[in-house]
Amino acid sequence: MKLSATGLRVLVTAGAAGIGRVIAQTFVDNGARVHVCDVDEKALAQLPAKITQSRADVADLRDVDRLFEDVQRHLGGLDVLVNNAGIAGPTAKVEDIRPEDWDRCIAVNLNGMFYCTRKAMPLIKAAGGGSIVNLSSAAGRHGFPQRSPYSVAKWGVVGFTKSLAVEAGPDKVRVNCILPGIVEGERIERVIAAKATAHGVSHEEFRRKFLETTSLHSTVSPQDIANMAFFLCSDAGRRITGQAIPVDADVRYLV
């Protein structure tokens, strides 16, 4: 099986660091032209020259409008959108969550995905079809105590994905979502620290308990997520749409 992204024009949101950076680099390494957006200007400055970029907050409609002007200027169209942007949101019981923290989590993780998709869809249709990959989470199929805004948003991503797949299928646009599990990196360590505090245990004790929720007792890597995103957008994935695909070492429940 040969996998290639040669000729694909790809936008990765939150693509300057973490999972997004690895996704962007994986597409570049396989022949794609890639544009990324991010709110982290320092991370954007460290991207290789071949990856074009925009400073944009996907939860801001004006930023998203400017982002797609940049996409059109740099790429001349679009074949693939990877909706990767997301934030962890607060860790607290529902009665202790501040409304502004709830709103920001939903704004970035769900509204931002809608804002970008509504601008990308006409470009992908004009290209004769393509692929959209949305990043959900294991929290998009399990209850996640003390993380309700994040979980709500990630369940919403699954519904958004499945609805779009039906809607856009006749235009040859495939839409899937990936549900990562415990992904290695600074972000999950911050979540573990917050949950450890909430449970009154040490960081290492909660980390061990967290990993026991997976069949492999394992984290997954950003590259694992990037590999799935690339596969779904390649010719090898041309008959896959409307799917919510876990890449999570088999998360069985969340704590």
C-alpha cells in the first residue's frame, strides 16, 4: 500500500505545536502543501519556511475570515482541513465551573470547528472533493467527571462529524473524527496535575490510575494521531467517512 499526500493543500488549525505540529509535518513529509494557524506566535515563528502560517484564534470570526484569506493566497484552494484546535477547559465540579470558562471551552473546541468548516467546505467542494478530519477525544464517548465542558464539546464534535459526512458525501467530501486517548505531552500533564489535586492524590499516583483506564496501560503519541489523520486523507482512506475512530490504547472509562 502506497500512501502519499502529493498535491494536497492542507490547513491544520492549532498547527504550530503539539499534535497539530506533528500532523502538519507528517503531511509535508508526504508531499502536501500545508498552512497552519495558531494563537502561539512563538511557536509559529519556529515553523519551517515551507509551512505557511497565520496567527488566528478559531473562536474569533474575524480571525477565521483572515485565516481563509491567507489560505487562498498561499495555497490557492483547499483539499484537506484538519480541525485540531482545542483547549482543556476547567477541571471542577459543575457547580464550581465559572460560566466564562465553560463558554471559552465550547467556543474553541466546538464553535471554532464550525467557523473553520463553514469557510473550508466551499473550497474543498470547488476542488472536486477532499477530506475533513476533526479532533474529538476519548471524552467524546465516555463520561468525564469534573471535565464536563470539555466532554460536552468533544461529544458535539462526533455529532458534527457524522452530520457533515451525510451532508457533504454527495459532493465527494469525506468527514471523519479521531478520538485520541491519553496523548503524551505538556497538556495532558497539566490535566493530570489538576485531576490529582481534585482527587487529593499525588501526580504520579493519579497518572498510574489514569493509564489503568486503557487496555494497554499506555499513552499514545502525537505521531499516532498524525498517522491516522494522514491515512484518512490519503487515497487509502477514500471509502472511509462518517466515522469516529479511537486512537487511544482502548480507553475503557475515564476518571
